[in-house]
Amino acid sequence: MADDIFIGVDGGGSASRVRVEDSRGQLLGQVMSGSANIRLSVEGAWHSIHTALIDILSAQGISLKDKHYRFHAGVGLAGCEVTEAVQAFLEYPHPFTTIQLVSDAHIACIGAHHHADGTIIIAGTGVIGYQIEGEQKVRVGGWGFPHDDEGGGAWLGLEAVRLTFQWLDQRGEKSLLVEEVFSYFNQDHARFVAWANQANSTEFARLAPIVIHYSQQEEAVAVWLMKKAAHSIERIAHTLKKMRVKKHPFACCLLGGIAPFIEPWLSAELRATFVAQKDNAEKGAILMIRKQFEKEGR
């Protein structure tokens, strides 16, 4: 009889994380891989997942082609709001006996609260709020860049780029922030323009650390951007609160790569609702696929 291997994937705009467990829940490996936003590239997402799996399984002497194993994948990916991308991802050839695809926010909420009611706000490359209350799932924001995701790393990068262009053609003021952004491109105007016209959310997010650094130095423009980002997150939290069926306080986890840098700019009222996550998103993906596996009585 084949052994069951459970795979949890958390795929975001900047990076993906993959966790693999055996049937008893023993960790076989956990690695970080490339971005896995299916709105940007279904093939790229699969490549990131496959690369991570090969790294983990080969260290255990396991092959994805080995008939002694059945592979069950819980997958949470950025870009699941695009129906065509979801369909293309699921139709892509894969080695899994079972696959369940949801948004990266959904698995993050499951992991953070271990299937209990709760709220998360993810501030990473993009920004999304997600809430589970019984059978009700509520999503606020996270509809993609540049038309949404205000307050996330890509948005911070985009705003810094806008301010830099405005300074360069004398529409805006000089600041340490814009000088540093221009220096990132070796003060090469043509290179800067060419990059800005083809950059995606992942690439804009690479400029966010510059904004964060200067905000910590209390540089006025960077502080202003961080306060705007915090305001966007406050709006998401307020909207999620309005949409609850029960009005009792909900535990909230603030997650994502830029979350620790945004948190100091949030209101004391919102920060008072924050709790530490019980587990990460890739573990949440495994919890999800194990529950599906048990439900089907395999």
C-alpha cells in the first residue's frame, strides 16, 4: 500500500514556501523558493513549487515518480482572484493524487488560528485582509497591483518611484528617499525609465526596504508613506470588523514581510487585537489538505 505524503504550499508575489510531512505528521523538509503568483505566471508558480519539492524529497531519497507514495498537496497562491489563472494552474500536468487550491490568505488564516474563527491581515508584496467565521469567509483587498494592494511592499516601491520621477523633472521635492531610489539604478535615468515601464509587483517590492530604512531614520517623506500604508491597513481592519456576524472581539494576526515595520504606525486600538499566529501558512495548507483527506475517508 502506498504511503501518503502531505505537501503545503504558500505562494506569494515575492517568494513561496513549501512544507512536506509524512502520514504521521513528521516534518520531511521545508524550503523557500521563487515567487508563485499565478496572476503573473502559472508556469512560473509551478516551477517554484516543483523546484522546492525536488530539494526536499531528494534529501529523503523520495522521487515524485515513485509509485510507493501518494502525494497530496494543499496549495495557497497569490492571484487566485483570477479565475482563468486558477483553471490554468489546475490543468497544468502535476504529480499529485490530490490537490486543493485556495488563496494564500485562506491558508494563512487556517494556519494562524488552526481552523478557529479569526482574522488575518497580510502586509507583504500586496495587502489583503481575510476572516473566517464559521462557514463564512470574508476577503477585503488584495485584488492585485497596481490597481489595489495599497499599503503593501509593491505599493511602497511604486510610490517611491513616482516621487523620484517627480523630483527628477522638478515637479517634486528633493529628499534622501528619492536620492536613494535613483542611486539604486546607478543614477542612470534611461535605465530607471526602462525598468519602471516593465517592472511587476515583485520588482517594485524590492524598493520597499529603502522606504522602510528611511522611515526608521525619521525621514519625512518615508514616514509619510508608511503612515499612508498604515491607514490602508486600518481601513481593511475596520471593514472586516463591520462584516462579522457576531460582534464580539476577534483575534487578529498581522502577517507578511513588511508587517513588523508597519505595525508601529497602526492605532493602539487595532494593535490591541493582535495575537501571535499559531502556525504559518504552509502548515495551514497541510492542515487544510489533511482535513480534506480525512473527510474523504482515504
